[in-house]
Amino acid sequence: MKERQAKGTRPHVAILSRKRSLYSTSRLVEAARALGLRPTVLDTLKCQMLLGPPRPRMLYRGAQLEALELALPRIGASITSYGLAVVSHLEVMGVPVANGAQAIARSRDKLRCLQLLDSHGLSIPRTVMAHRSTNVARLVEEVGGLPAIIKLLRGTQGVGVMIATTMEEVKSILGTFHGLGQDLLIQEFIAESKGKDVRALVVGDRVVGAMRRTAKRGEFRSNLHRGGEGKPVKVLPPEYAALAVRAAQTVGLAIAGVDLLEGKDGPKVMELNSSPGFEGLERATGKDIARAMVKHALTLRGSTGGLRPDV
Ligand SMILES: Nc1ncnc2c1ncn2[C@@H]1O[C@H](COP(=O)(O)OP(=O)(O)O)[C@@H](O)[C@H]1O
Ligand SMILES: [Mg+2]
């Protein structure tokens, strides 16, 4: 297939994203064009869903969307609810999606992900959750004592991840958030990872790029949004790659940014991101991550989407 092929014959691919100017979105558009496709960026919040005879349909800027071959969802955390509705609507319309709504929903809930990973025997940091701030000493003991990590269930970019070094801190953080109606996880602090983690980008059944992120001085969170620095990992140990791929498959994600901590007894999965930004990774590794994503998504045509619709 070539760029110059007539518009009508090029497969129409939708990229769901709030803005076409975002790095990852514009790179997916470029990659899709280079692969001879006809990409359209659809602002997720402008997609309108129609149900009822003759069949489920979607309106975009007043026009009915026709003949969509494929959709690549990039759903930001701030629009999870509407975004999930749009993705599942595309699924009922029979449009293959690179990541299905159910898998994206799971990935947005850190406890749900850890439950799935643990029940499938994947290595994770010890984690507890309780609705009230009672029995706190026992809970902290369960995760290996102090310091302990405390996390909101639904956070991204490091916001909502805290460290408590005394029991008083644990109690005051839990009390504050429970008082606001927020549930929290208490997690084993993997001290030996020393403010570093590995972000592995999984596409299908392989890791297409990985980087080691190092937190800035005085910070334990290595997120790039928190000032962390990313360096390419040239050869990811097979144990890390296999764990990242298994984690993505267990949650049902065909495309996932998997965050791994480097524990003394091997890698541990911390969380999965279903719409991973890849600007840092492309810049750090020089790899064409966008092309790998679009190419993999193309293999899903004729299927109903994600790898494992029902886990
Ligand atoms: N259990 C832990 N032990 C050590 N560091 C952690 C732990 N959990 C999180 N971190 C640090 O905090 C960062 C953010 O945590 P993460 O669970 O990935 O939340 P977010 O969704 O906000 O990125 C991680 O990249 C890591 O550097
Ligand atoms: Mg993270």
C-alpha cells in the first residue's frame, strides 16, 4: 500500500485523542500514513453514541462515522468514564480496538490490576487495602514495615503516591484521605530500586522499547512528570521482558506501558498504563514505537480487539 493510493481505498483508522498536537497522537498519525492508512484523530469527547435501530452508530461533528477499520484509543485519566463508553461503543459497532474498554478500565484501578497479577502468580510488591484506619500497625507489618508507600487507587504521573516513614505519618495520611472518602493502598517500599524503575512498552507479545527512569534528587518517584530522567535500556533482561508481557496479557492490554521495580529478588510489576505516552521512550531509544503500535493494531483487524476480552 502506498501513500498515493486513492483516499477511498486506504483503510480508515481512528485515533481517539483529545488533541492531534500531542506528541504521541501526532506520531501515530504519521506512522499510520507511512503504513498506507487513512488516519483520523477523533476527539473522544466529541464522539456521540447512538443506540437503537438499525444498529449502534457513532456521530462525529454531526456526520455518521462509516467504514472504520480500526481504532487506537488514547484515553487520558481525566476522561476515563466517557472515554470507556466511546471505546465500548466502537466495540459493539464491531470496530476492532487496540485496547478494549474492559482492559482499559482494569488498568485504571491499581488494586484491580494487582489482584489479577497476583492471582496469576506474577511478582508484585506486597500490598494491602482497608477501608478504615484501624489495625494500621498490622497492615504496615504485612508490607514489610516502614517506610511504606501509600497510593491512591487512581493516580497517574506520580500524583497520589506518597511515602511514610513513621507510623504517625501512615495514620495521618490514611485518616486524611479516608476522611475525604478516598481509598488507599499501602505497599511495600522497594528500597533497593533506589528511586529508579523500568518502563517497558509492550506491544502484542513483545517489549518494543524500555527505559530506566531515575528520580530527581530528594524524590523517590521516578515519573518523568516529576522530574525523573529516562535512559534507554539497550538489552532488557529476559526476565523483565517476560514479566512485562505477561502482565499486559493478564490485564488484557495489547498496548501497555508496564512499570517495573528492580527488587533484590527480581522484577516486580507496579502498574500498567493503557495509553502510555512514548515521547520520552522514542527520544531515549531512537525507536519508531508509533509504527510498532500501528502495525500491531493492524493485526487485530477481523477480531474484536484486545488480547483477552474476559479475564
Ligand atoms: N512500592 C514502591 N517502592 C518503591 N518505589 C515506588 C513504589 N511504588 C511506586 N514507586 C515510585 O513511585 C512512582 C509512581 O508510582 P506508580 O505506582 O507508577 O504511580 P503513577 O500511576 O502515579 O505513575 C514509580 O514510578 C516509582 O518510582
Ligand atoms: Mg507509573
